[in-house]
Amino acid sequence: MHEHSPGEPPVSRRTFLGGAGAAALAGLAAACSSDSTATVEPAAKPPPSGETAPSPAATPAVAPASAVPFAGPHQGLVLQPVTAAGLVASFDVTASNRDELAATFQTLSAEVERIMGGRANDPSDEFLPPIDSGAIGSETTTAGTAVAVAVGASLFDDRFGLADMRPRELIAMPQFFNDRLVRPELSHGDIALTITGPDQQSIAFALHQVVRVTERRLQLRWVQEGYNQLLPPDPDRLAPTRNLMGFRDGTSNLDTADVDVMNEHVWVGAGDGEPDWAVGGTYQATRVIRMLIEFWATAALVRQEQIFGRHRDTGAPLGQTAEAEEPSFADNPADETIPRRAHMRLANPRTPDAARILRRGFSYLNGVSAEATLDQGLLFSCYQRSLTRGFLAVQSRLDGEPLEDYIKPVGGGLFFILPGPGDAGWLGESLLG
């Protein structure tokens, strides 16, 4: 049983969903009723006498994004900073044999390279169906959009003769203790694509193109889209976003610019006992985690901060003032300023034997649940050199944490991000070439 703050009456999830949260839901619905994508701007002031107002076309609304590298030893998306939009799409392979599977990967790889390079399609014959959806037109580009291709354990069955090539730690996502609401239709898959970009239109377009060029040799299994509100740059801030529970997200993440750190914690190496083809790849764990936001809103702020182990507004560890400060238990494990079952303490105990993960997250909103509450939460992904020492170890430590009262993982999967395509290769060539 989890503790409650003094003076705060315990509220069960069942009681709340049965009616006790109706008032909170009504308040949230009113707060969310305005269209967040349509911001009302103040009337423009007239230019000073003798000056001409600038043409709207003279200043672009969004700075042009840079193309994400496609070629190289690793897939470029993994090292990208947090973006404003992203999705994970899982597919079942319907190719009939290994040669057809290899051809599918080659076609997919060519389209991913075109998208990541921001290159437009050649004009199509007007008397034929267009070769893309037109969602990205001549005035926009896919530069800044990245796609990473991963494979699931189910691809290594007996269909394509790949059974003896499965990465040694790649398994189907197990059902953990807190996964009572897991949805099979939102889990697993032969292949998973992660798509990130500067806006939702770009990532939707990229998904359109993947589905189009693979011509049903890949059949969509599930898709979860997400978004981030990127926080403005600040030298005192580490986390790039806040999650829907109001806490900063990504404070103690790995530095993707540090090659040694990436080699130690993220990329599979030649001496790891993995198949030769997997060197340069990384394990990906993805979770669709529903947040019971209305129930969370009934917890006192002090309780929320104890659950996470950080101050909500500043992101600082409890008892400290700056987000970048190391928590007190890092030097003194007996210190309980941050409760021993706090999320940040369990997820990253700061012990020498604890492996690190590179985490990425997007908020999502899928509408209304069957219980008439908001279906929203976190699309979580992490990358690591070892699933056993990384995600699976973290998940084991988190079992039974107080945060479980307010979240429910409902889907996701374990995948292996393919190595990069090299300078003139294609994604999947090391596995299927």
C-alpha cells in the first residue's frame, strides 16, 4: 500500500474513475476546450511614418531545419536532439520469402534516405496517381525529419531463415507486474519505424511514404503519434520538455555528443557476443504509457514531488535548488531526503554497476477512454547497448513504485535498431545482404 501525504485523504483509482473525478474532468475539459493550435495574435501595429511594413514572405515563420545524416555506422535519428513531433509505427511483414524481404528493405531504405535528405520527388505524370500525398509541397521540406528502422523478435522466426541471426537479448516485450491493461493490438511487431521531425505534418508525410513505397509488403500493426512543447534555451535548464504530469523530462540523460559515452552505453560493440551484423546497432524499448491525469490532479504537490524525487517547478532534486545538482543520495546512499521509492532514485540509482539508457519521450492525446477520462500519456523510447542491463533492469527496479498508482502501460515493444547503412549501402544490408 502506498503512503499518502498527511491531511490528504486516500483516493482509490476505482473510486475516482467511478465518479469522484468528475469535477476535475469538467475543469480540465473547460481548460482544454480552446483550440491550442489556433493562437489569437494581437493586432499588428502600423509601421512608423515613412516605413513600409515587411512582406509576410520576407521572414519565414520557421527556421529551415538541417538534414539528418543517413549514411554512417549508426542510424542518425538515435543521436538527434529532442524534437517537437514524433511517432512509432509497427508493422507485420507480409513478404513471402527472404529475397522479397530484402527487396522491401532496399525500397524502404531508399525512401528513408530521400526523406531525411529533404529531397523532393520527381514530378509525376498528371494522368497517373501522384507519387506522394502532397502533404509536403514545394514551399516546405522534409529536412529535419529522421526515420530509424528496427526489427522485432518475431522477424526471426522460420519465415525467412533468420532464426540463428536474432540478437541474443531480443525478445517480445514481457508483461510486467504493472501491465494489467496491456493491449496486444498496440504491442510488438516484426518491424518498427521511429519517425521524428520539426512538426506533425512532416512525420505524417514520412509515414505515408513508407506505407506507399512498400506496397503492403509491410502491413501496419499499430501507430502512436506524439508531440513535445520544447522549452526555451536556458543555461540553468537541462531537460528540454515537460511531461503531462508537469515535471521536467530528460534531466539526467546521456550526452549524445560524447562518442565514448555512446559507445559505452548505447551502441552494440564487436565484443558483445552479438551476431556480427548487429554491431553498430542498439536495442530499443518503446512503451505507450497512459497517465491518469485526472487522478494525479487529486494528489498534493508535496506528494507528487516525493513520487518523482524532484521539485516540479525547478526540476531540482528534493532538498536542492538547481536542476543540474546531483541528488544527495549519490554521495550518501543512506540519505532519504529523496524517498527510496522515488521514481528518479529507482530509475537511476547512481551506483557504479547501474547501466545508463538514452531516453526519449513524446506526450500523446488519443481522445477519451471508455471510462470517460482523457486517454493521454507518454510515448516512451529508450536506446541501450544491453536490454538486460538497461531497460529490463530499470523496469525491475521500478516495479511497485508509487508512480504506478497514476500510470498504466498499455502497449509497446522491444526492437533492435539496425546498424547504419554505411556510405553506399542500405538499411538491413548487414542482415539480409
